[in-house]
Amino acid sequence: MRPWLVALGGVSLCSLFSAPAHAYCLTHTCDPMHDNCEMVDGCNVSGKVLFWPSSCVSYDVQKDGSQKLGISYDTISMVAVNAFSQWLNADCGGGTHPSIRLADLGPVACSLPEYNKSQPNANIITFRDNDWPYANAVDTLALTTVWFNSDSGEIFDANMEINSFMYDFAVGEQGTKLDLASVVTHEAGHFLGLSHSSSFTATMYRSYNSQMSTIEMDDVLAICESLPPTRVPDSDDCTPRHGFSGACSTTQTGCCSTAVGAAATRGQPLALVALGLGLSAWRVRRRTGRSKSLDRV
Amino acid sequence: MDRRQTLGLLGALAATLTLEARTSRASTALAVSLKDLVSRSSRIAHATPLEGFSRFENIGDRRHIVTYSRLQVHELLRGPSGETEMLVRTLGGRVDNLGEIVHGEAVLALNEACVVFIHTTSEGIDQVTAMAQGHYPLTSDTDGTRRLTMSRAIPHLMGDPSGAATRLSGLKFEEARTLIRAVRP
């Protein structure tokens, strides 16, 4: 048996006494709205596990940092390096580590989270100083979006947005401000393919606290299973999919022409197409109804 | 107070103490309170997603995959009566073989009954309020008792012990309904 597996087994036994076994969740491709996904202990375990195919993944910090919060590019870069280092240095046993390394390609101009299906890309970390466009997510401190091949689980792109528009972050300060390092370390876990954990002590636990800038045993188990040291990566290339570009694309190609209903998979494709075609009518009807209500008021 | 309530109280106390111990350096409540969740929602429904489709849409200034789910409404816990269906948009989904996951967003599941808090945007689109904090799948005990559970996609919360997610998960459906209806926004 491989040494790191033995070590992981030992670690797992120890963790039985402090946290639920396998409290962590890896991210899987199964989409519960389209497929019948099996849930085990709160984790979606159907489909393929999301993974970065290469042994090297690049990321890029947006060049402006947060002018609003006075956090420079150098500062957020340092925070990102420390956050990713936590994950990359996880001890998988026998002196081995997760089978991935990160490459910082330097400051980028683009501050928008985008994935281009046939143009160069960048995996960005950016502050949102001027707006937070997710209307139903005003409580969100940061958001990591991961694009992937739903057949294979291969991750294509990941972007991390930090909500500096609504929240005040600081680095290394004690007080009322949010600890940027803790938030970025948690989001880095998502960036690398992890979901949330049900372990109270894990950095990937759903509740924030300011001690999440260092990863815990459950996190180590998660990253070592997700990116095992024995994995044979497809390559050692750090280049983002379709090449690297630090500028936002003027036209996001290939991603915007999918017809309504095209995502229909199993079940009732015709019904879904009809549902898609009926969307406009639904909206018109709802708007009409709302207008009438307003008129009555 | 019966044994179950006593155990529940002790469990909640232990969880609170554990969290408090770990939030001693800095803690700012961010978990949505039940009152906030209710007041920000135009409708709260006991519903079941029947079908859905995903497509690209502009969210902010970029293209994202979104999923529209058609929900059959069994009961409106709050909001105008008479509505039997809703069309709810969530971030993320799958178009052809391209998937997008937005960590923390509600993940509605086909044929899985839930209690869902709905917020209508200025464009007239219904979304789950506060992402996964506004979505509570229902599970059944062996005796058929239905309970609210925390969403599988519950986001990175702060101030968890006082939040709606903690207060609602584990409650019997009838208890949750009473609690939600008692909230004065």
C-alpha cells in the first residue's frame, strides 16, 4: 500500500474523534436540476469529480487591488500566495503533497469573471469595488465561479470575486473588519475543486470565522483526495484554456448562442423546450400582472 | 421541556460555544436572520421543482449560465394566494457539456420538495432570496414527518447560530410554517 494512503488512513482514524468522517465534499458534475444525483451525508456524489487536468494552474490578480479599501495589488497577491500555499503544502503523508502547483501570471487588467469558449482566458482574483451584480447575493462576501466540462469534470476556468462594494476587508488586523486571508483561503478551496464541509473546524465549513486562513485536517483530507499525489496529470502546462489574456474579451465567443432548452438532458426534452419558449410569455404575463397591481395601488 | 428539547438545547449551546471559541478574534454577523429573509422575500412557498432548463444570460456585465426551474406550488406560506406555479432563476447550470458552478447559490433539485424564499428582481425575475440561505429541502422521517434541511449548497456564512439557516433546519414543516408566518417584517 502506498505510504500516503497509509498516512491518510491514520489521519482519517484520528479525525473520527474530532470531526465526522468524510465531512468534506468534493465538487461533482451532476446537476440536481437535470439529473438524479445521489446525496451522501449532504454531498452530491454523482457524476465526475471536478479536477484541474494539468499539474499547474495559473491565477492572476487584478492589477488595481481594491482602491476603495486601500488594499494594493501587492497585498492581495501576497494574500493569494499564502492562501494557495496552505492548500499546496497540505501533508498527504510520507512527505507528499497535492499534485498541483500554482503559477501567478502577474497583474491583469480584466476585473470581470468570464470564461471564453474559444478565446484566451485568465483565472482572476478581483475585488468588486463599484458594484455587486448578483442581486440575490447581497450577503455574500466573495464568490468563486468554476467552469467545467460536465462530461469529464475537467475544470476549464475559475474566478474569485471579493465583495468590496459592500464589505470592509483587512489584512492582519484584529477588529471589526473581515479577515481577507480567511475568505481567500476558503475561496481558494473552491478554486481548486472543493465544496463545503460539515466539519465545524474545517476551513471549508460553511461558516466564516477569522481563523480560516490555515487549513485543518478535514481540508487536508479533501485536497489530498481531490488531487492525490499519485495522480498522473495530463500535462505540466500552466497556460489557461485557449491561452492567456489579461484583458477582458470584447465579445465572449461561443458561449452566447445556445438556444433556450438546449440544456435539456434526460427526461422531458420537449417539455423543456416548450418551457423555454414559454419563458417570454411568462415574463410578459407577470409584468402585466404587476403593472396592473401597481395601477390598482 | 421534554428530553428531545433538552438535548436540542444542549446541542445548540455546544455548537454556539464551539463557534464562539473559533470566532474570538473577529466576527461579524452576516448570516441572514429569519426576519431579514422574510422581509426580503415577496413570496415563501412550499413547492417542488418539476423541470428546468439552463441557458446563458447577462448577469452584471458578463455571460453566465443560469437555470430556470418550474416549481409547482403546494402552499404559499407568505405572499398572494392563488399562485400554483413559479419560474425561479438560479445562477449556474449546464449548457450542452459546459457547466458552471457558483458556490453558495441555491441548487434546486428535480422533484425534491422544499421551502423556498423568493425575491423578485426589478426585471421581474424570481430568484431565491439570499442564495442557498433561502432554500430548504424537505426530508421525511421514518414516520413520515417532514422536516426542513439546510441546503446542500449553503454558502460561507457568518454569525451562523442566529441565522435563518440554523433556526429553520431540522424543524418540522408545520413548525417552520408557524414560525415563518409569525415573523413581522
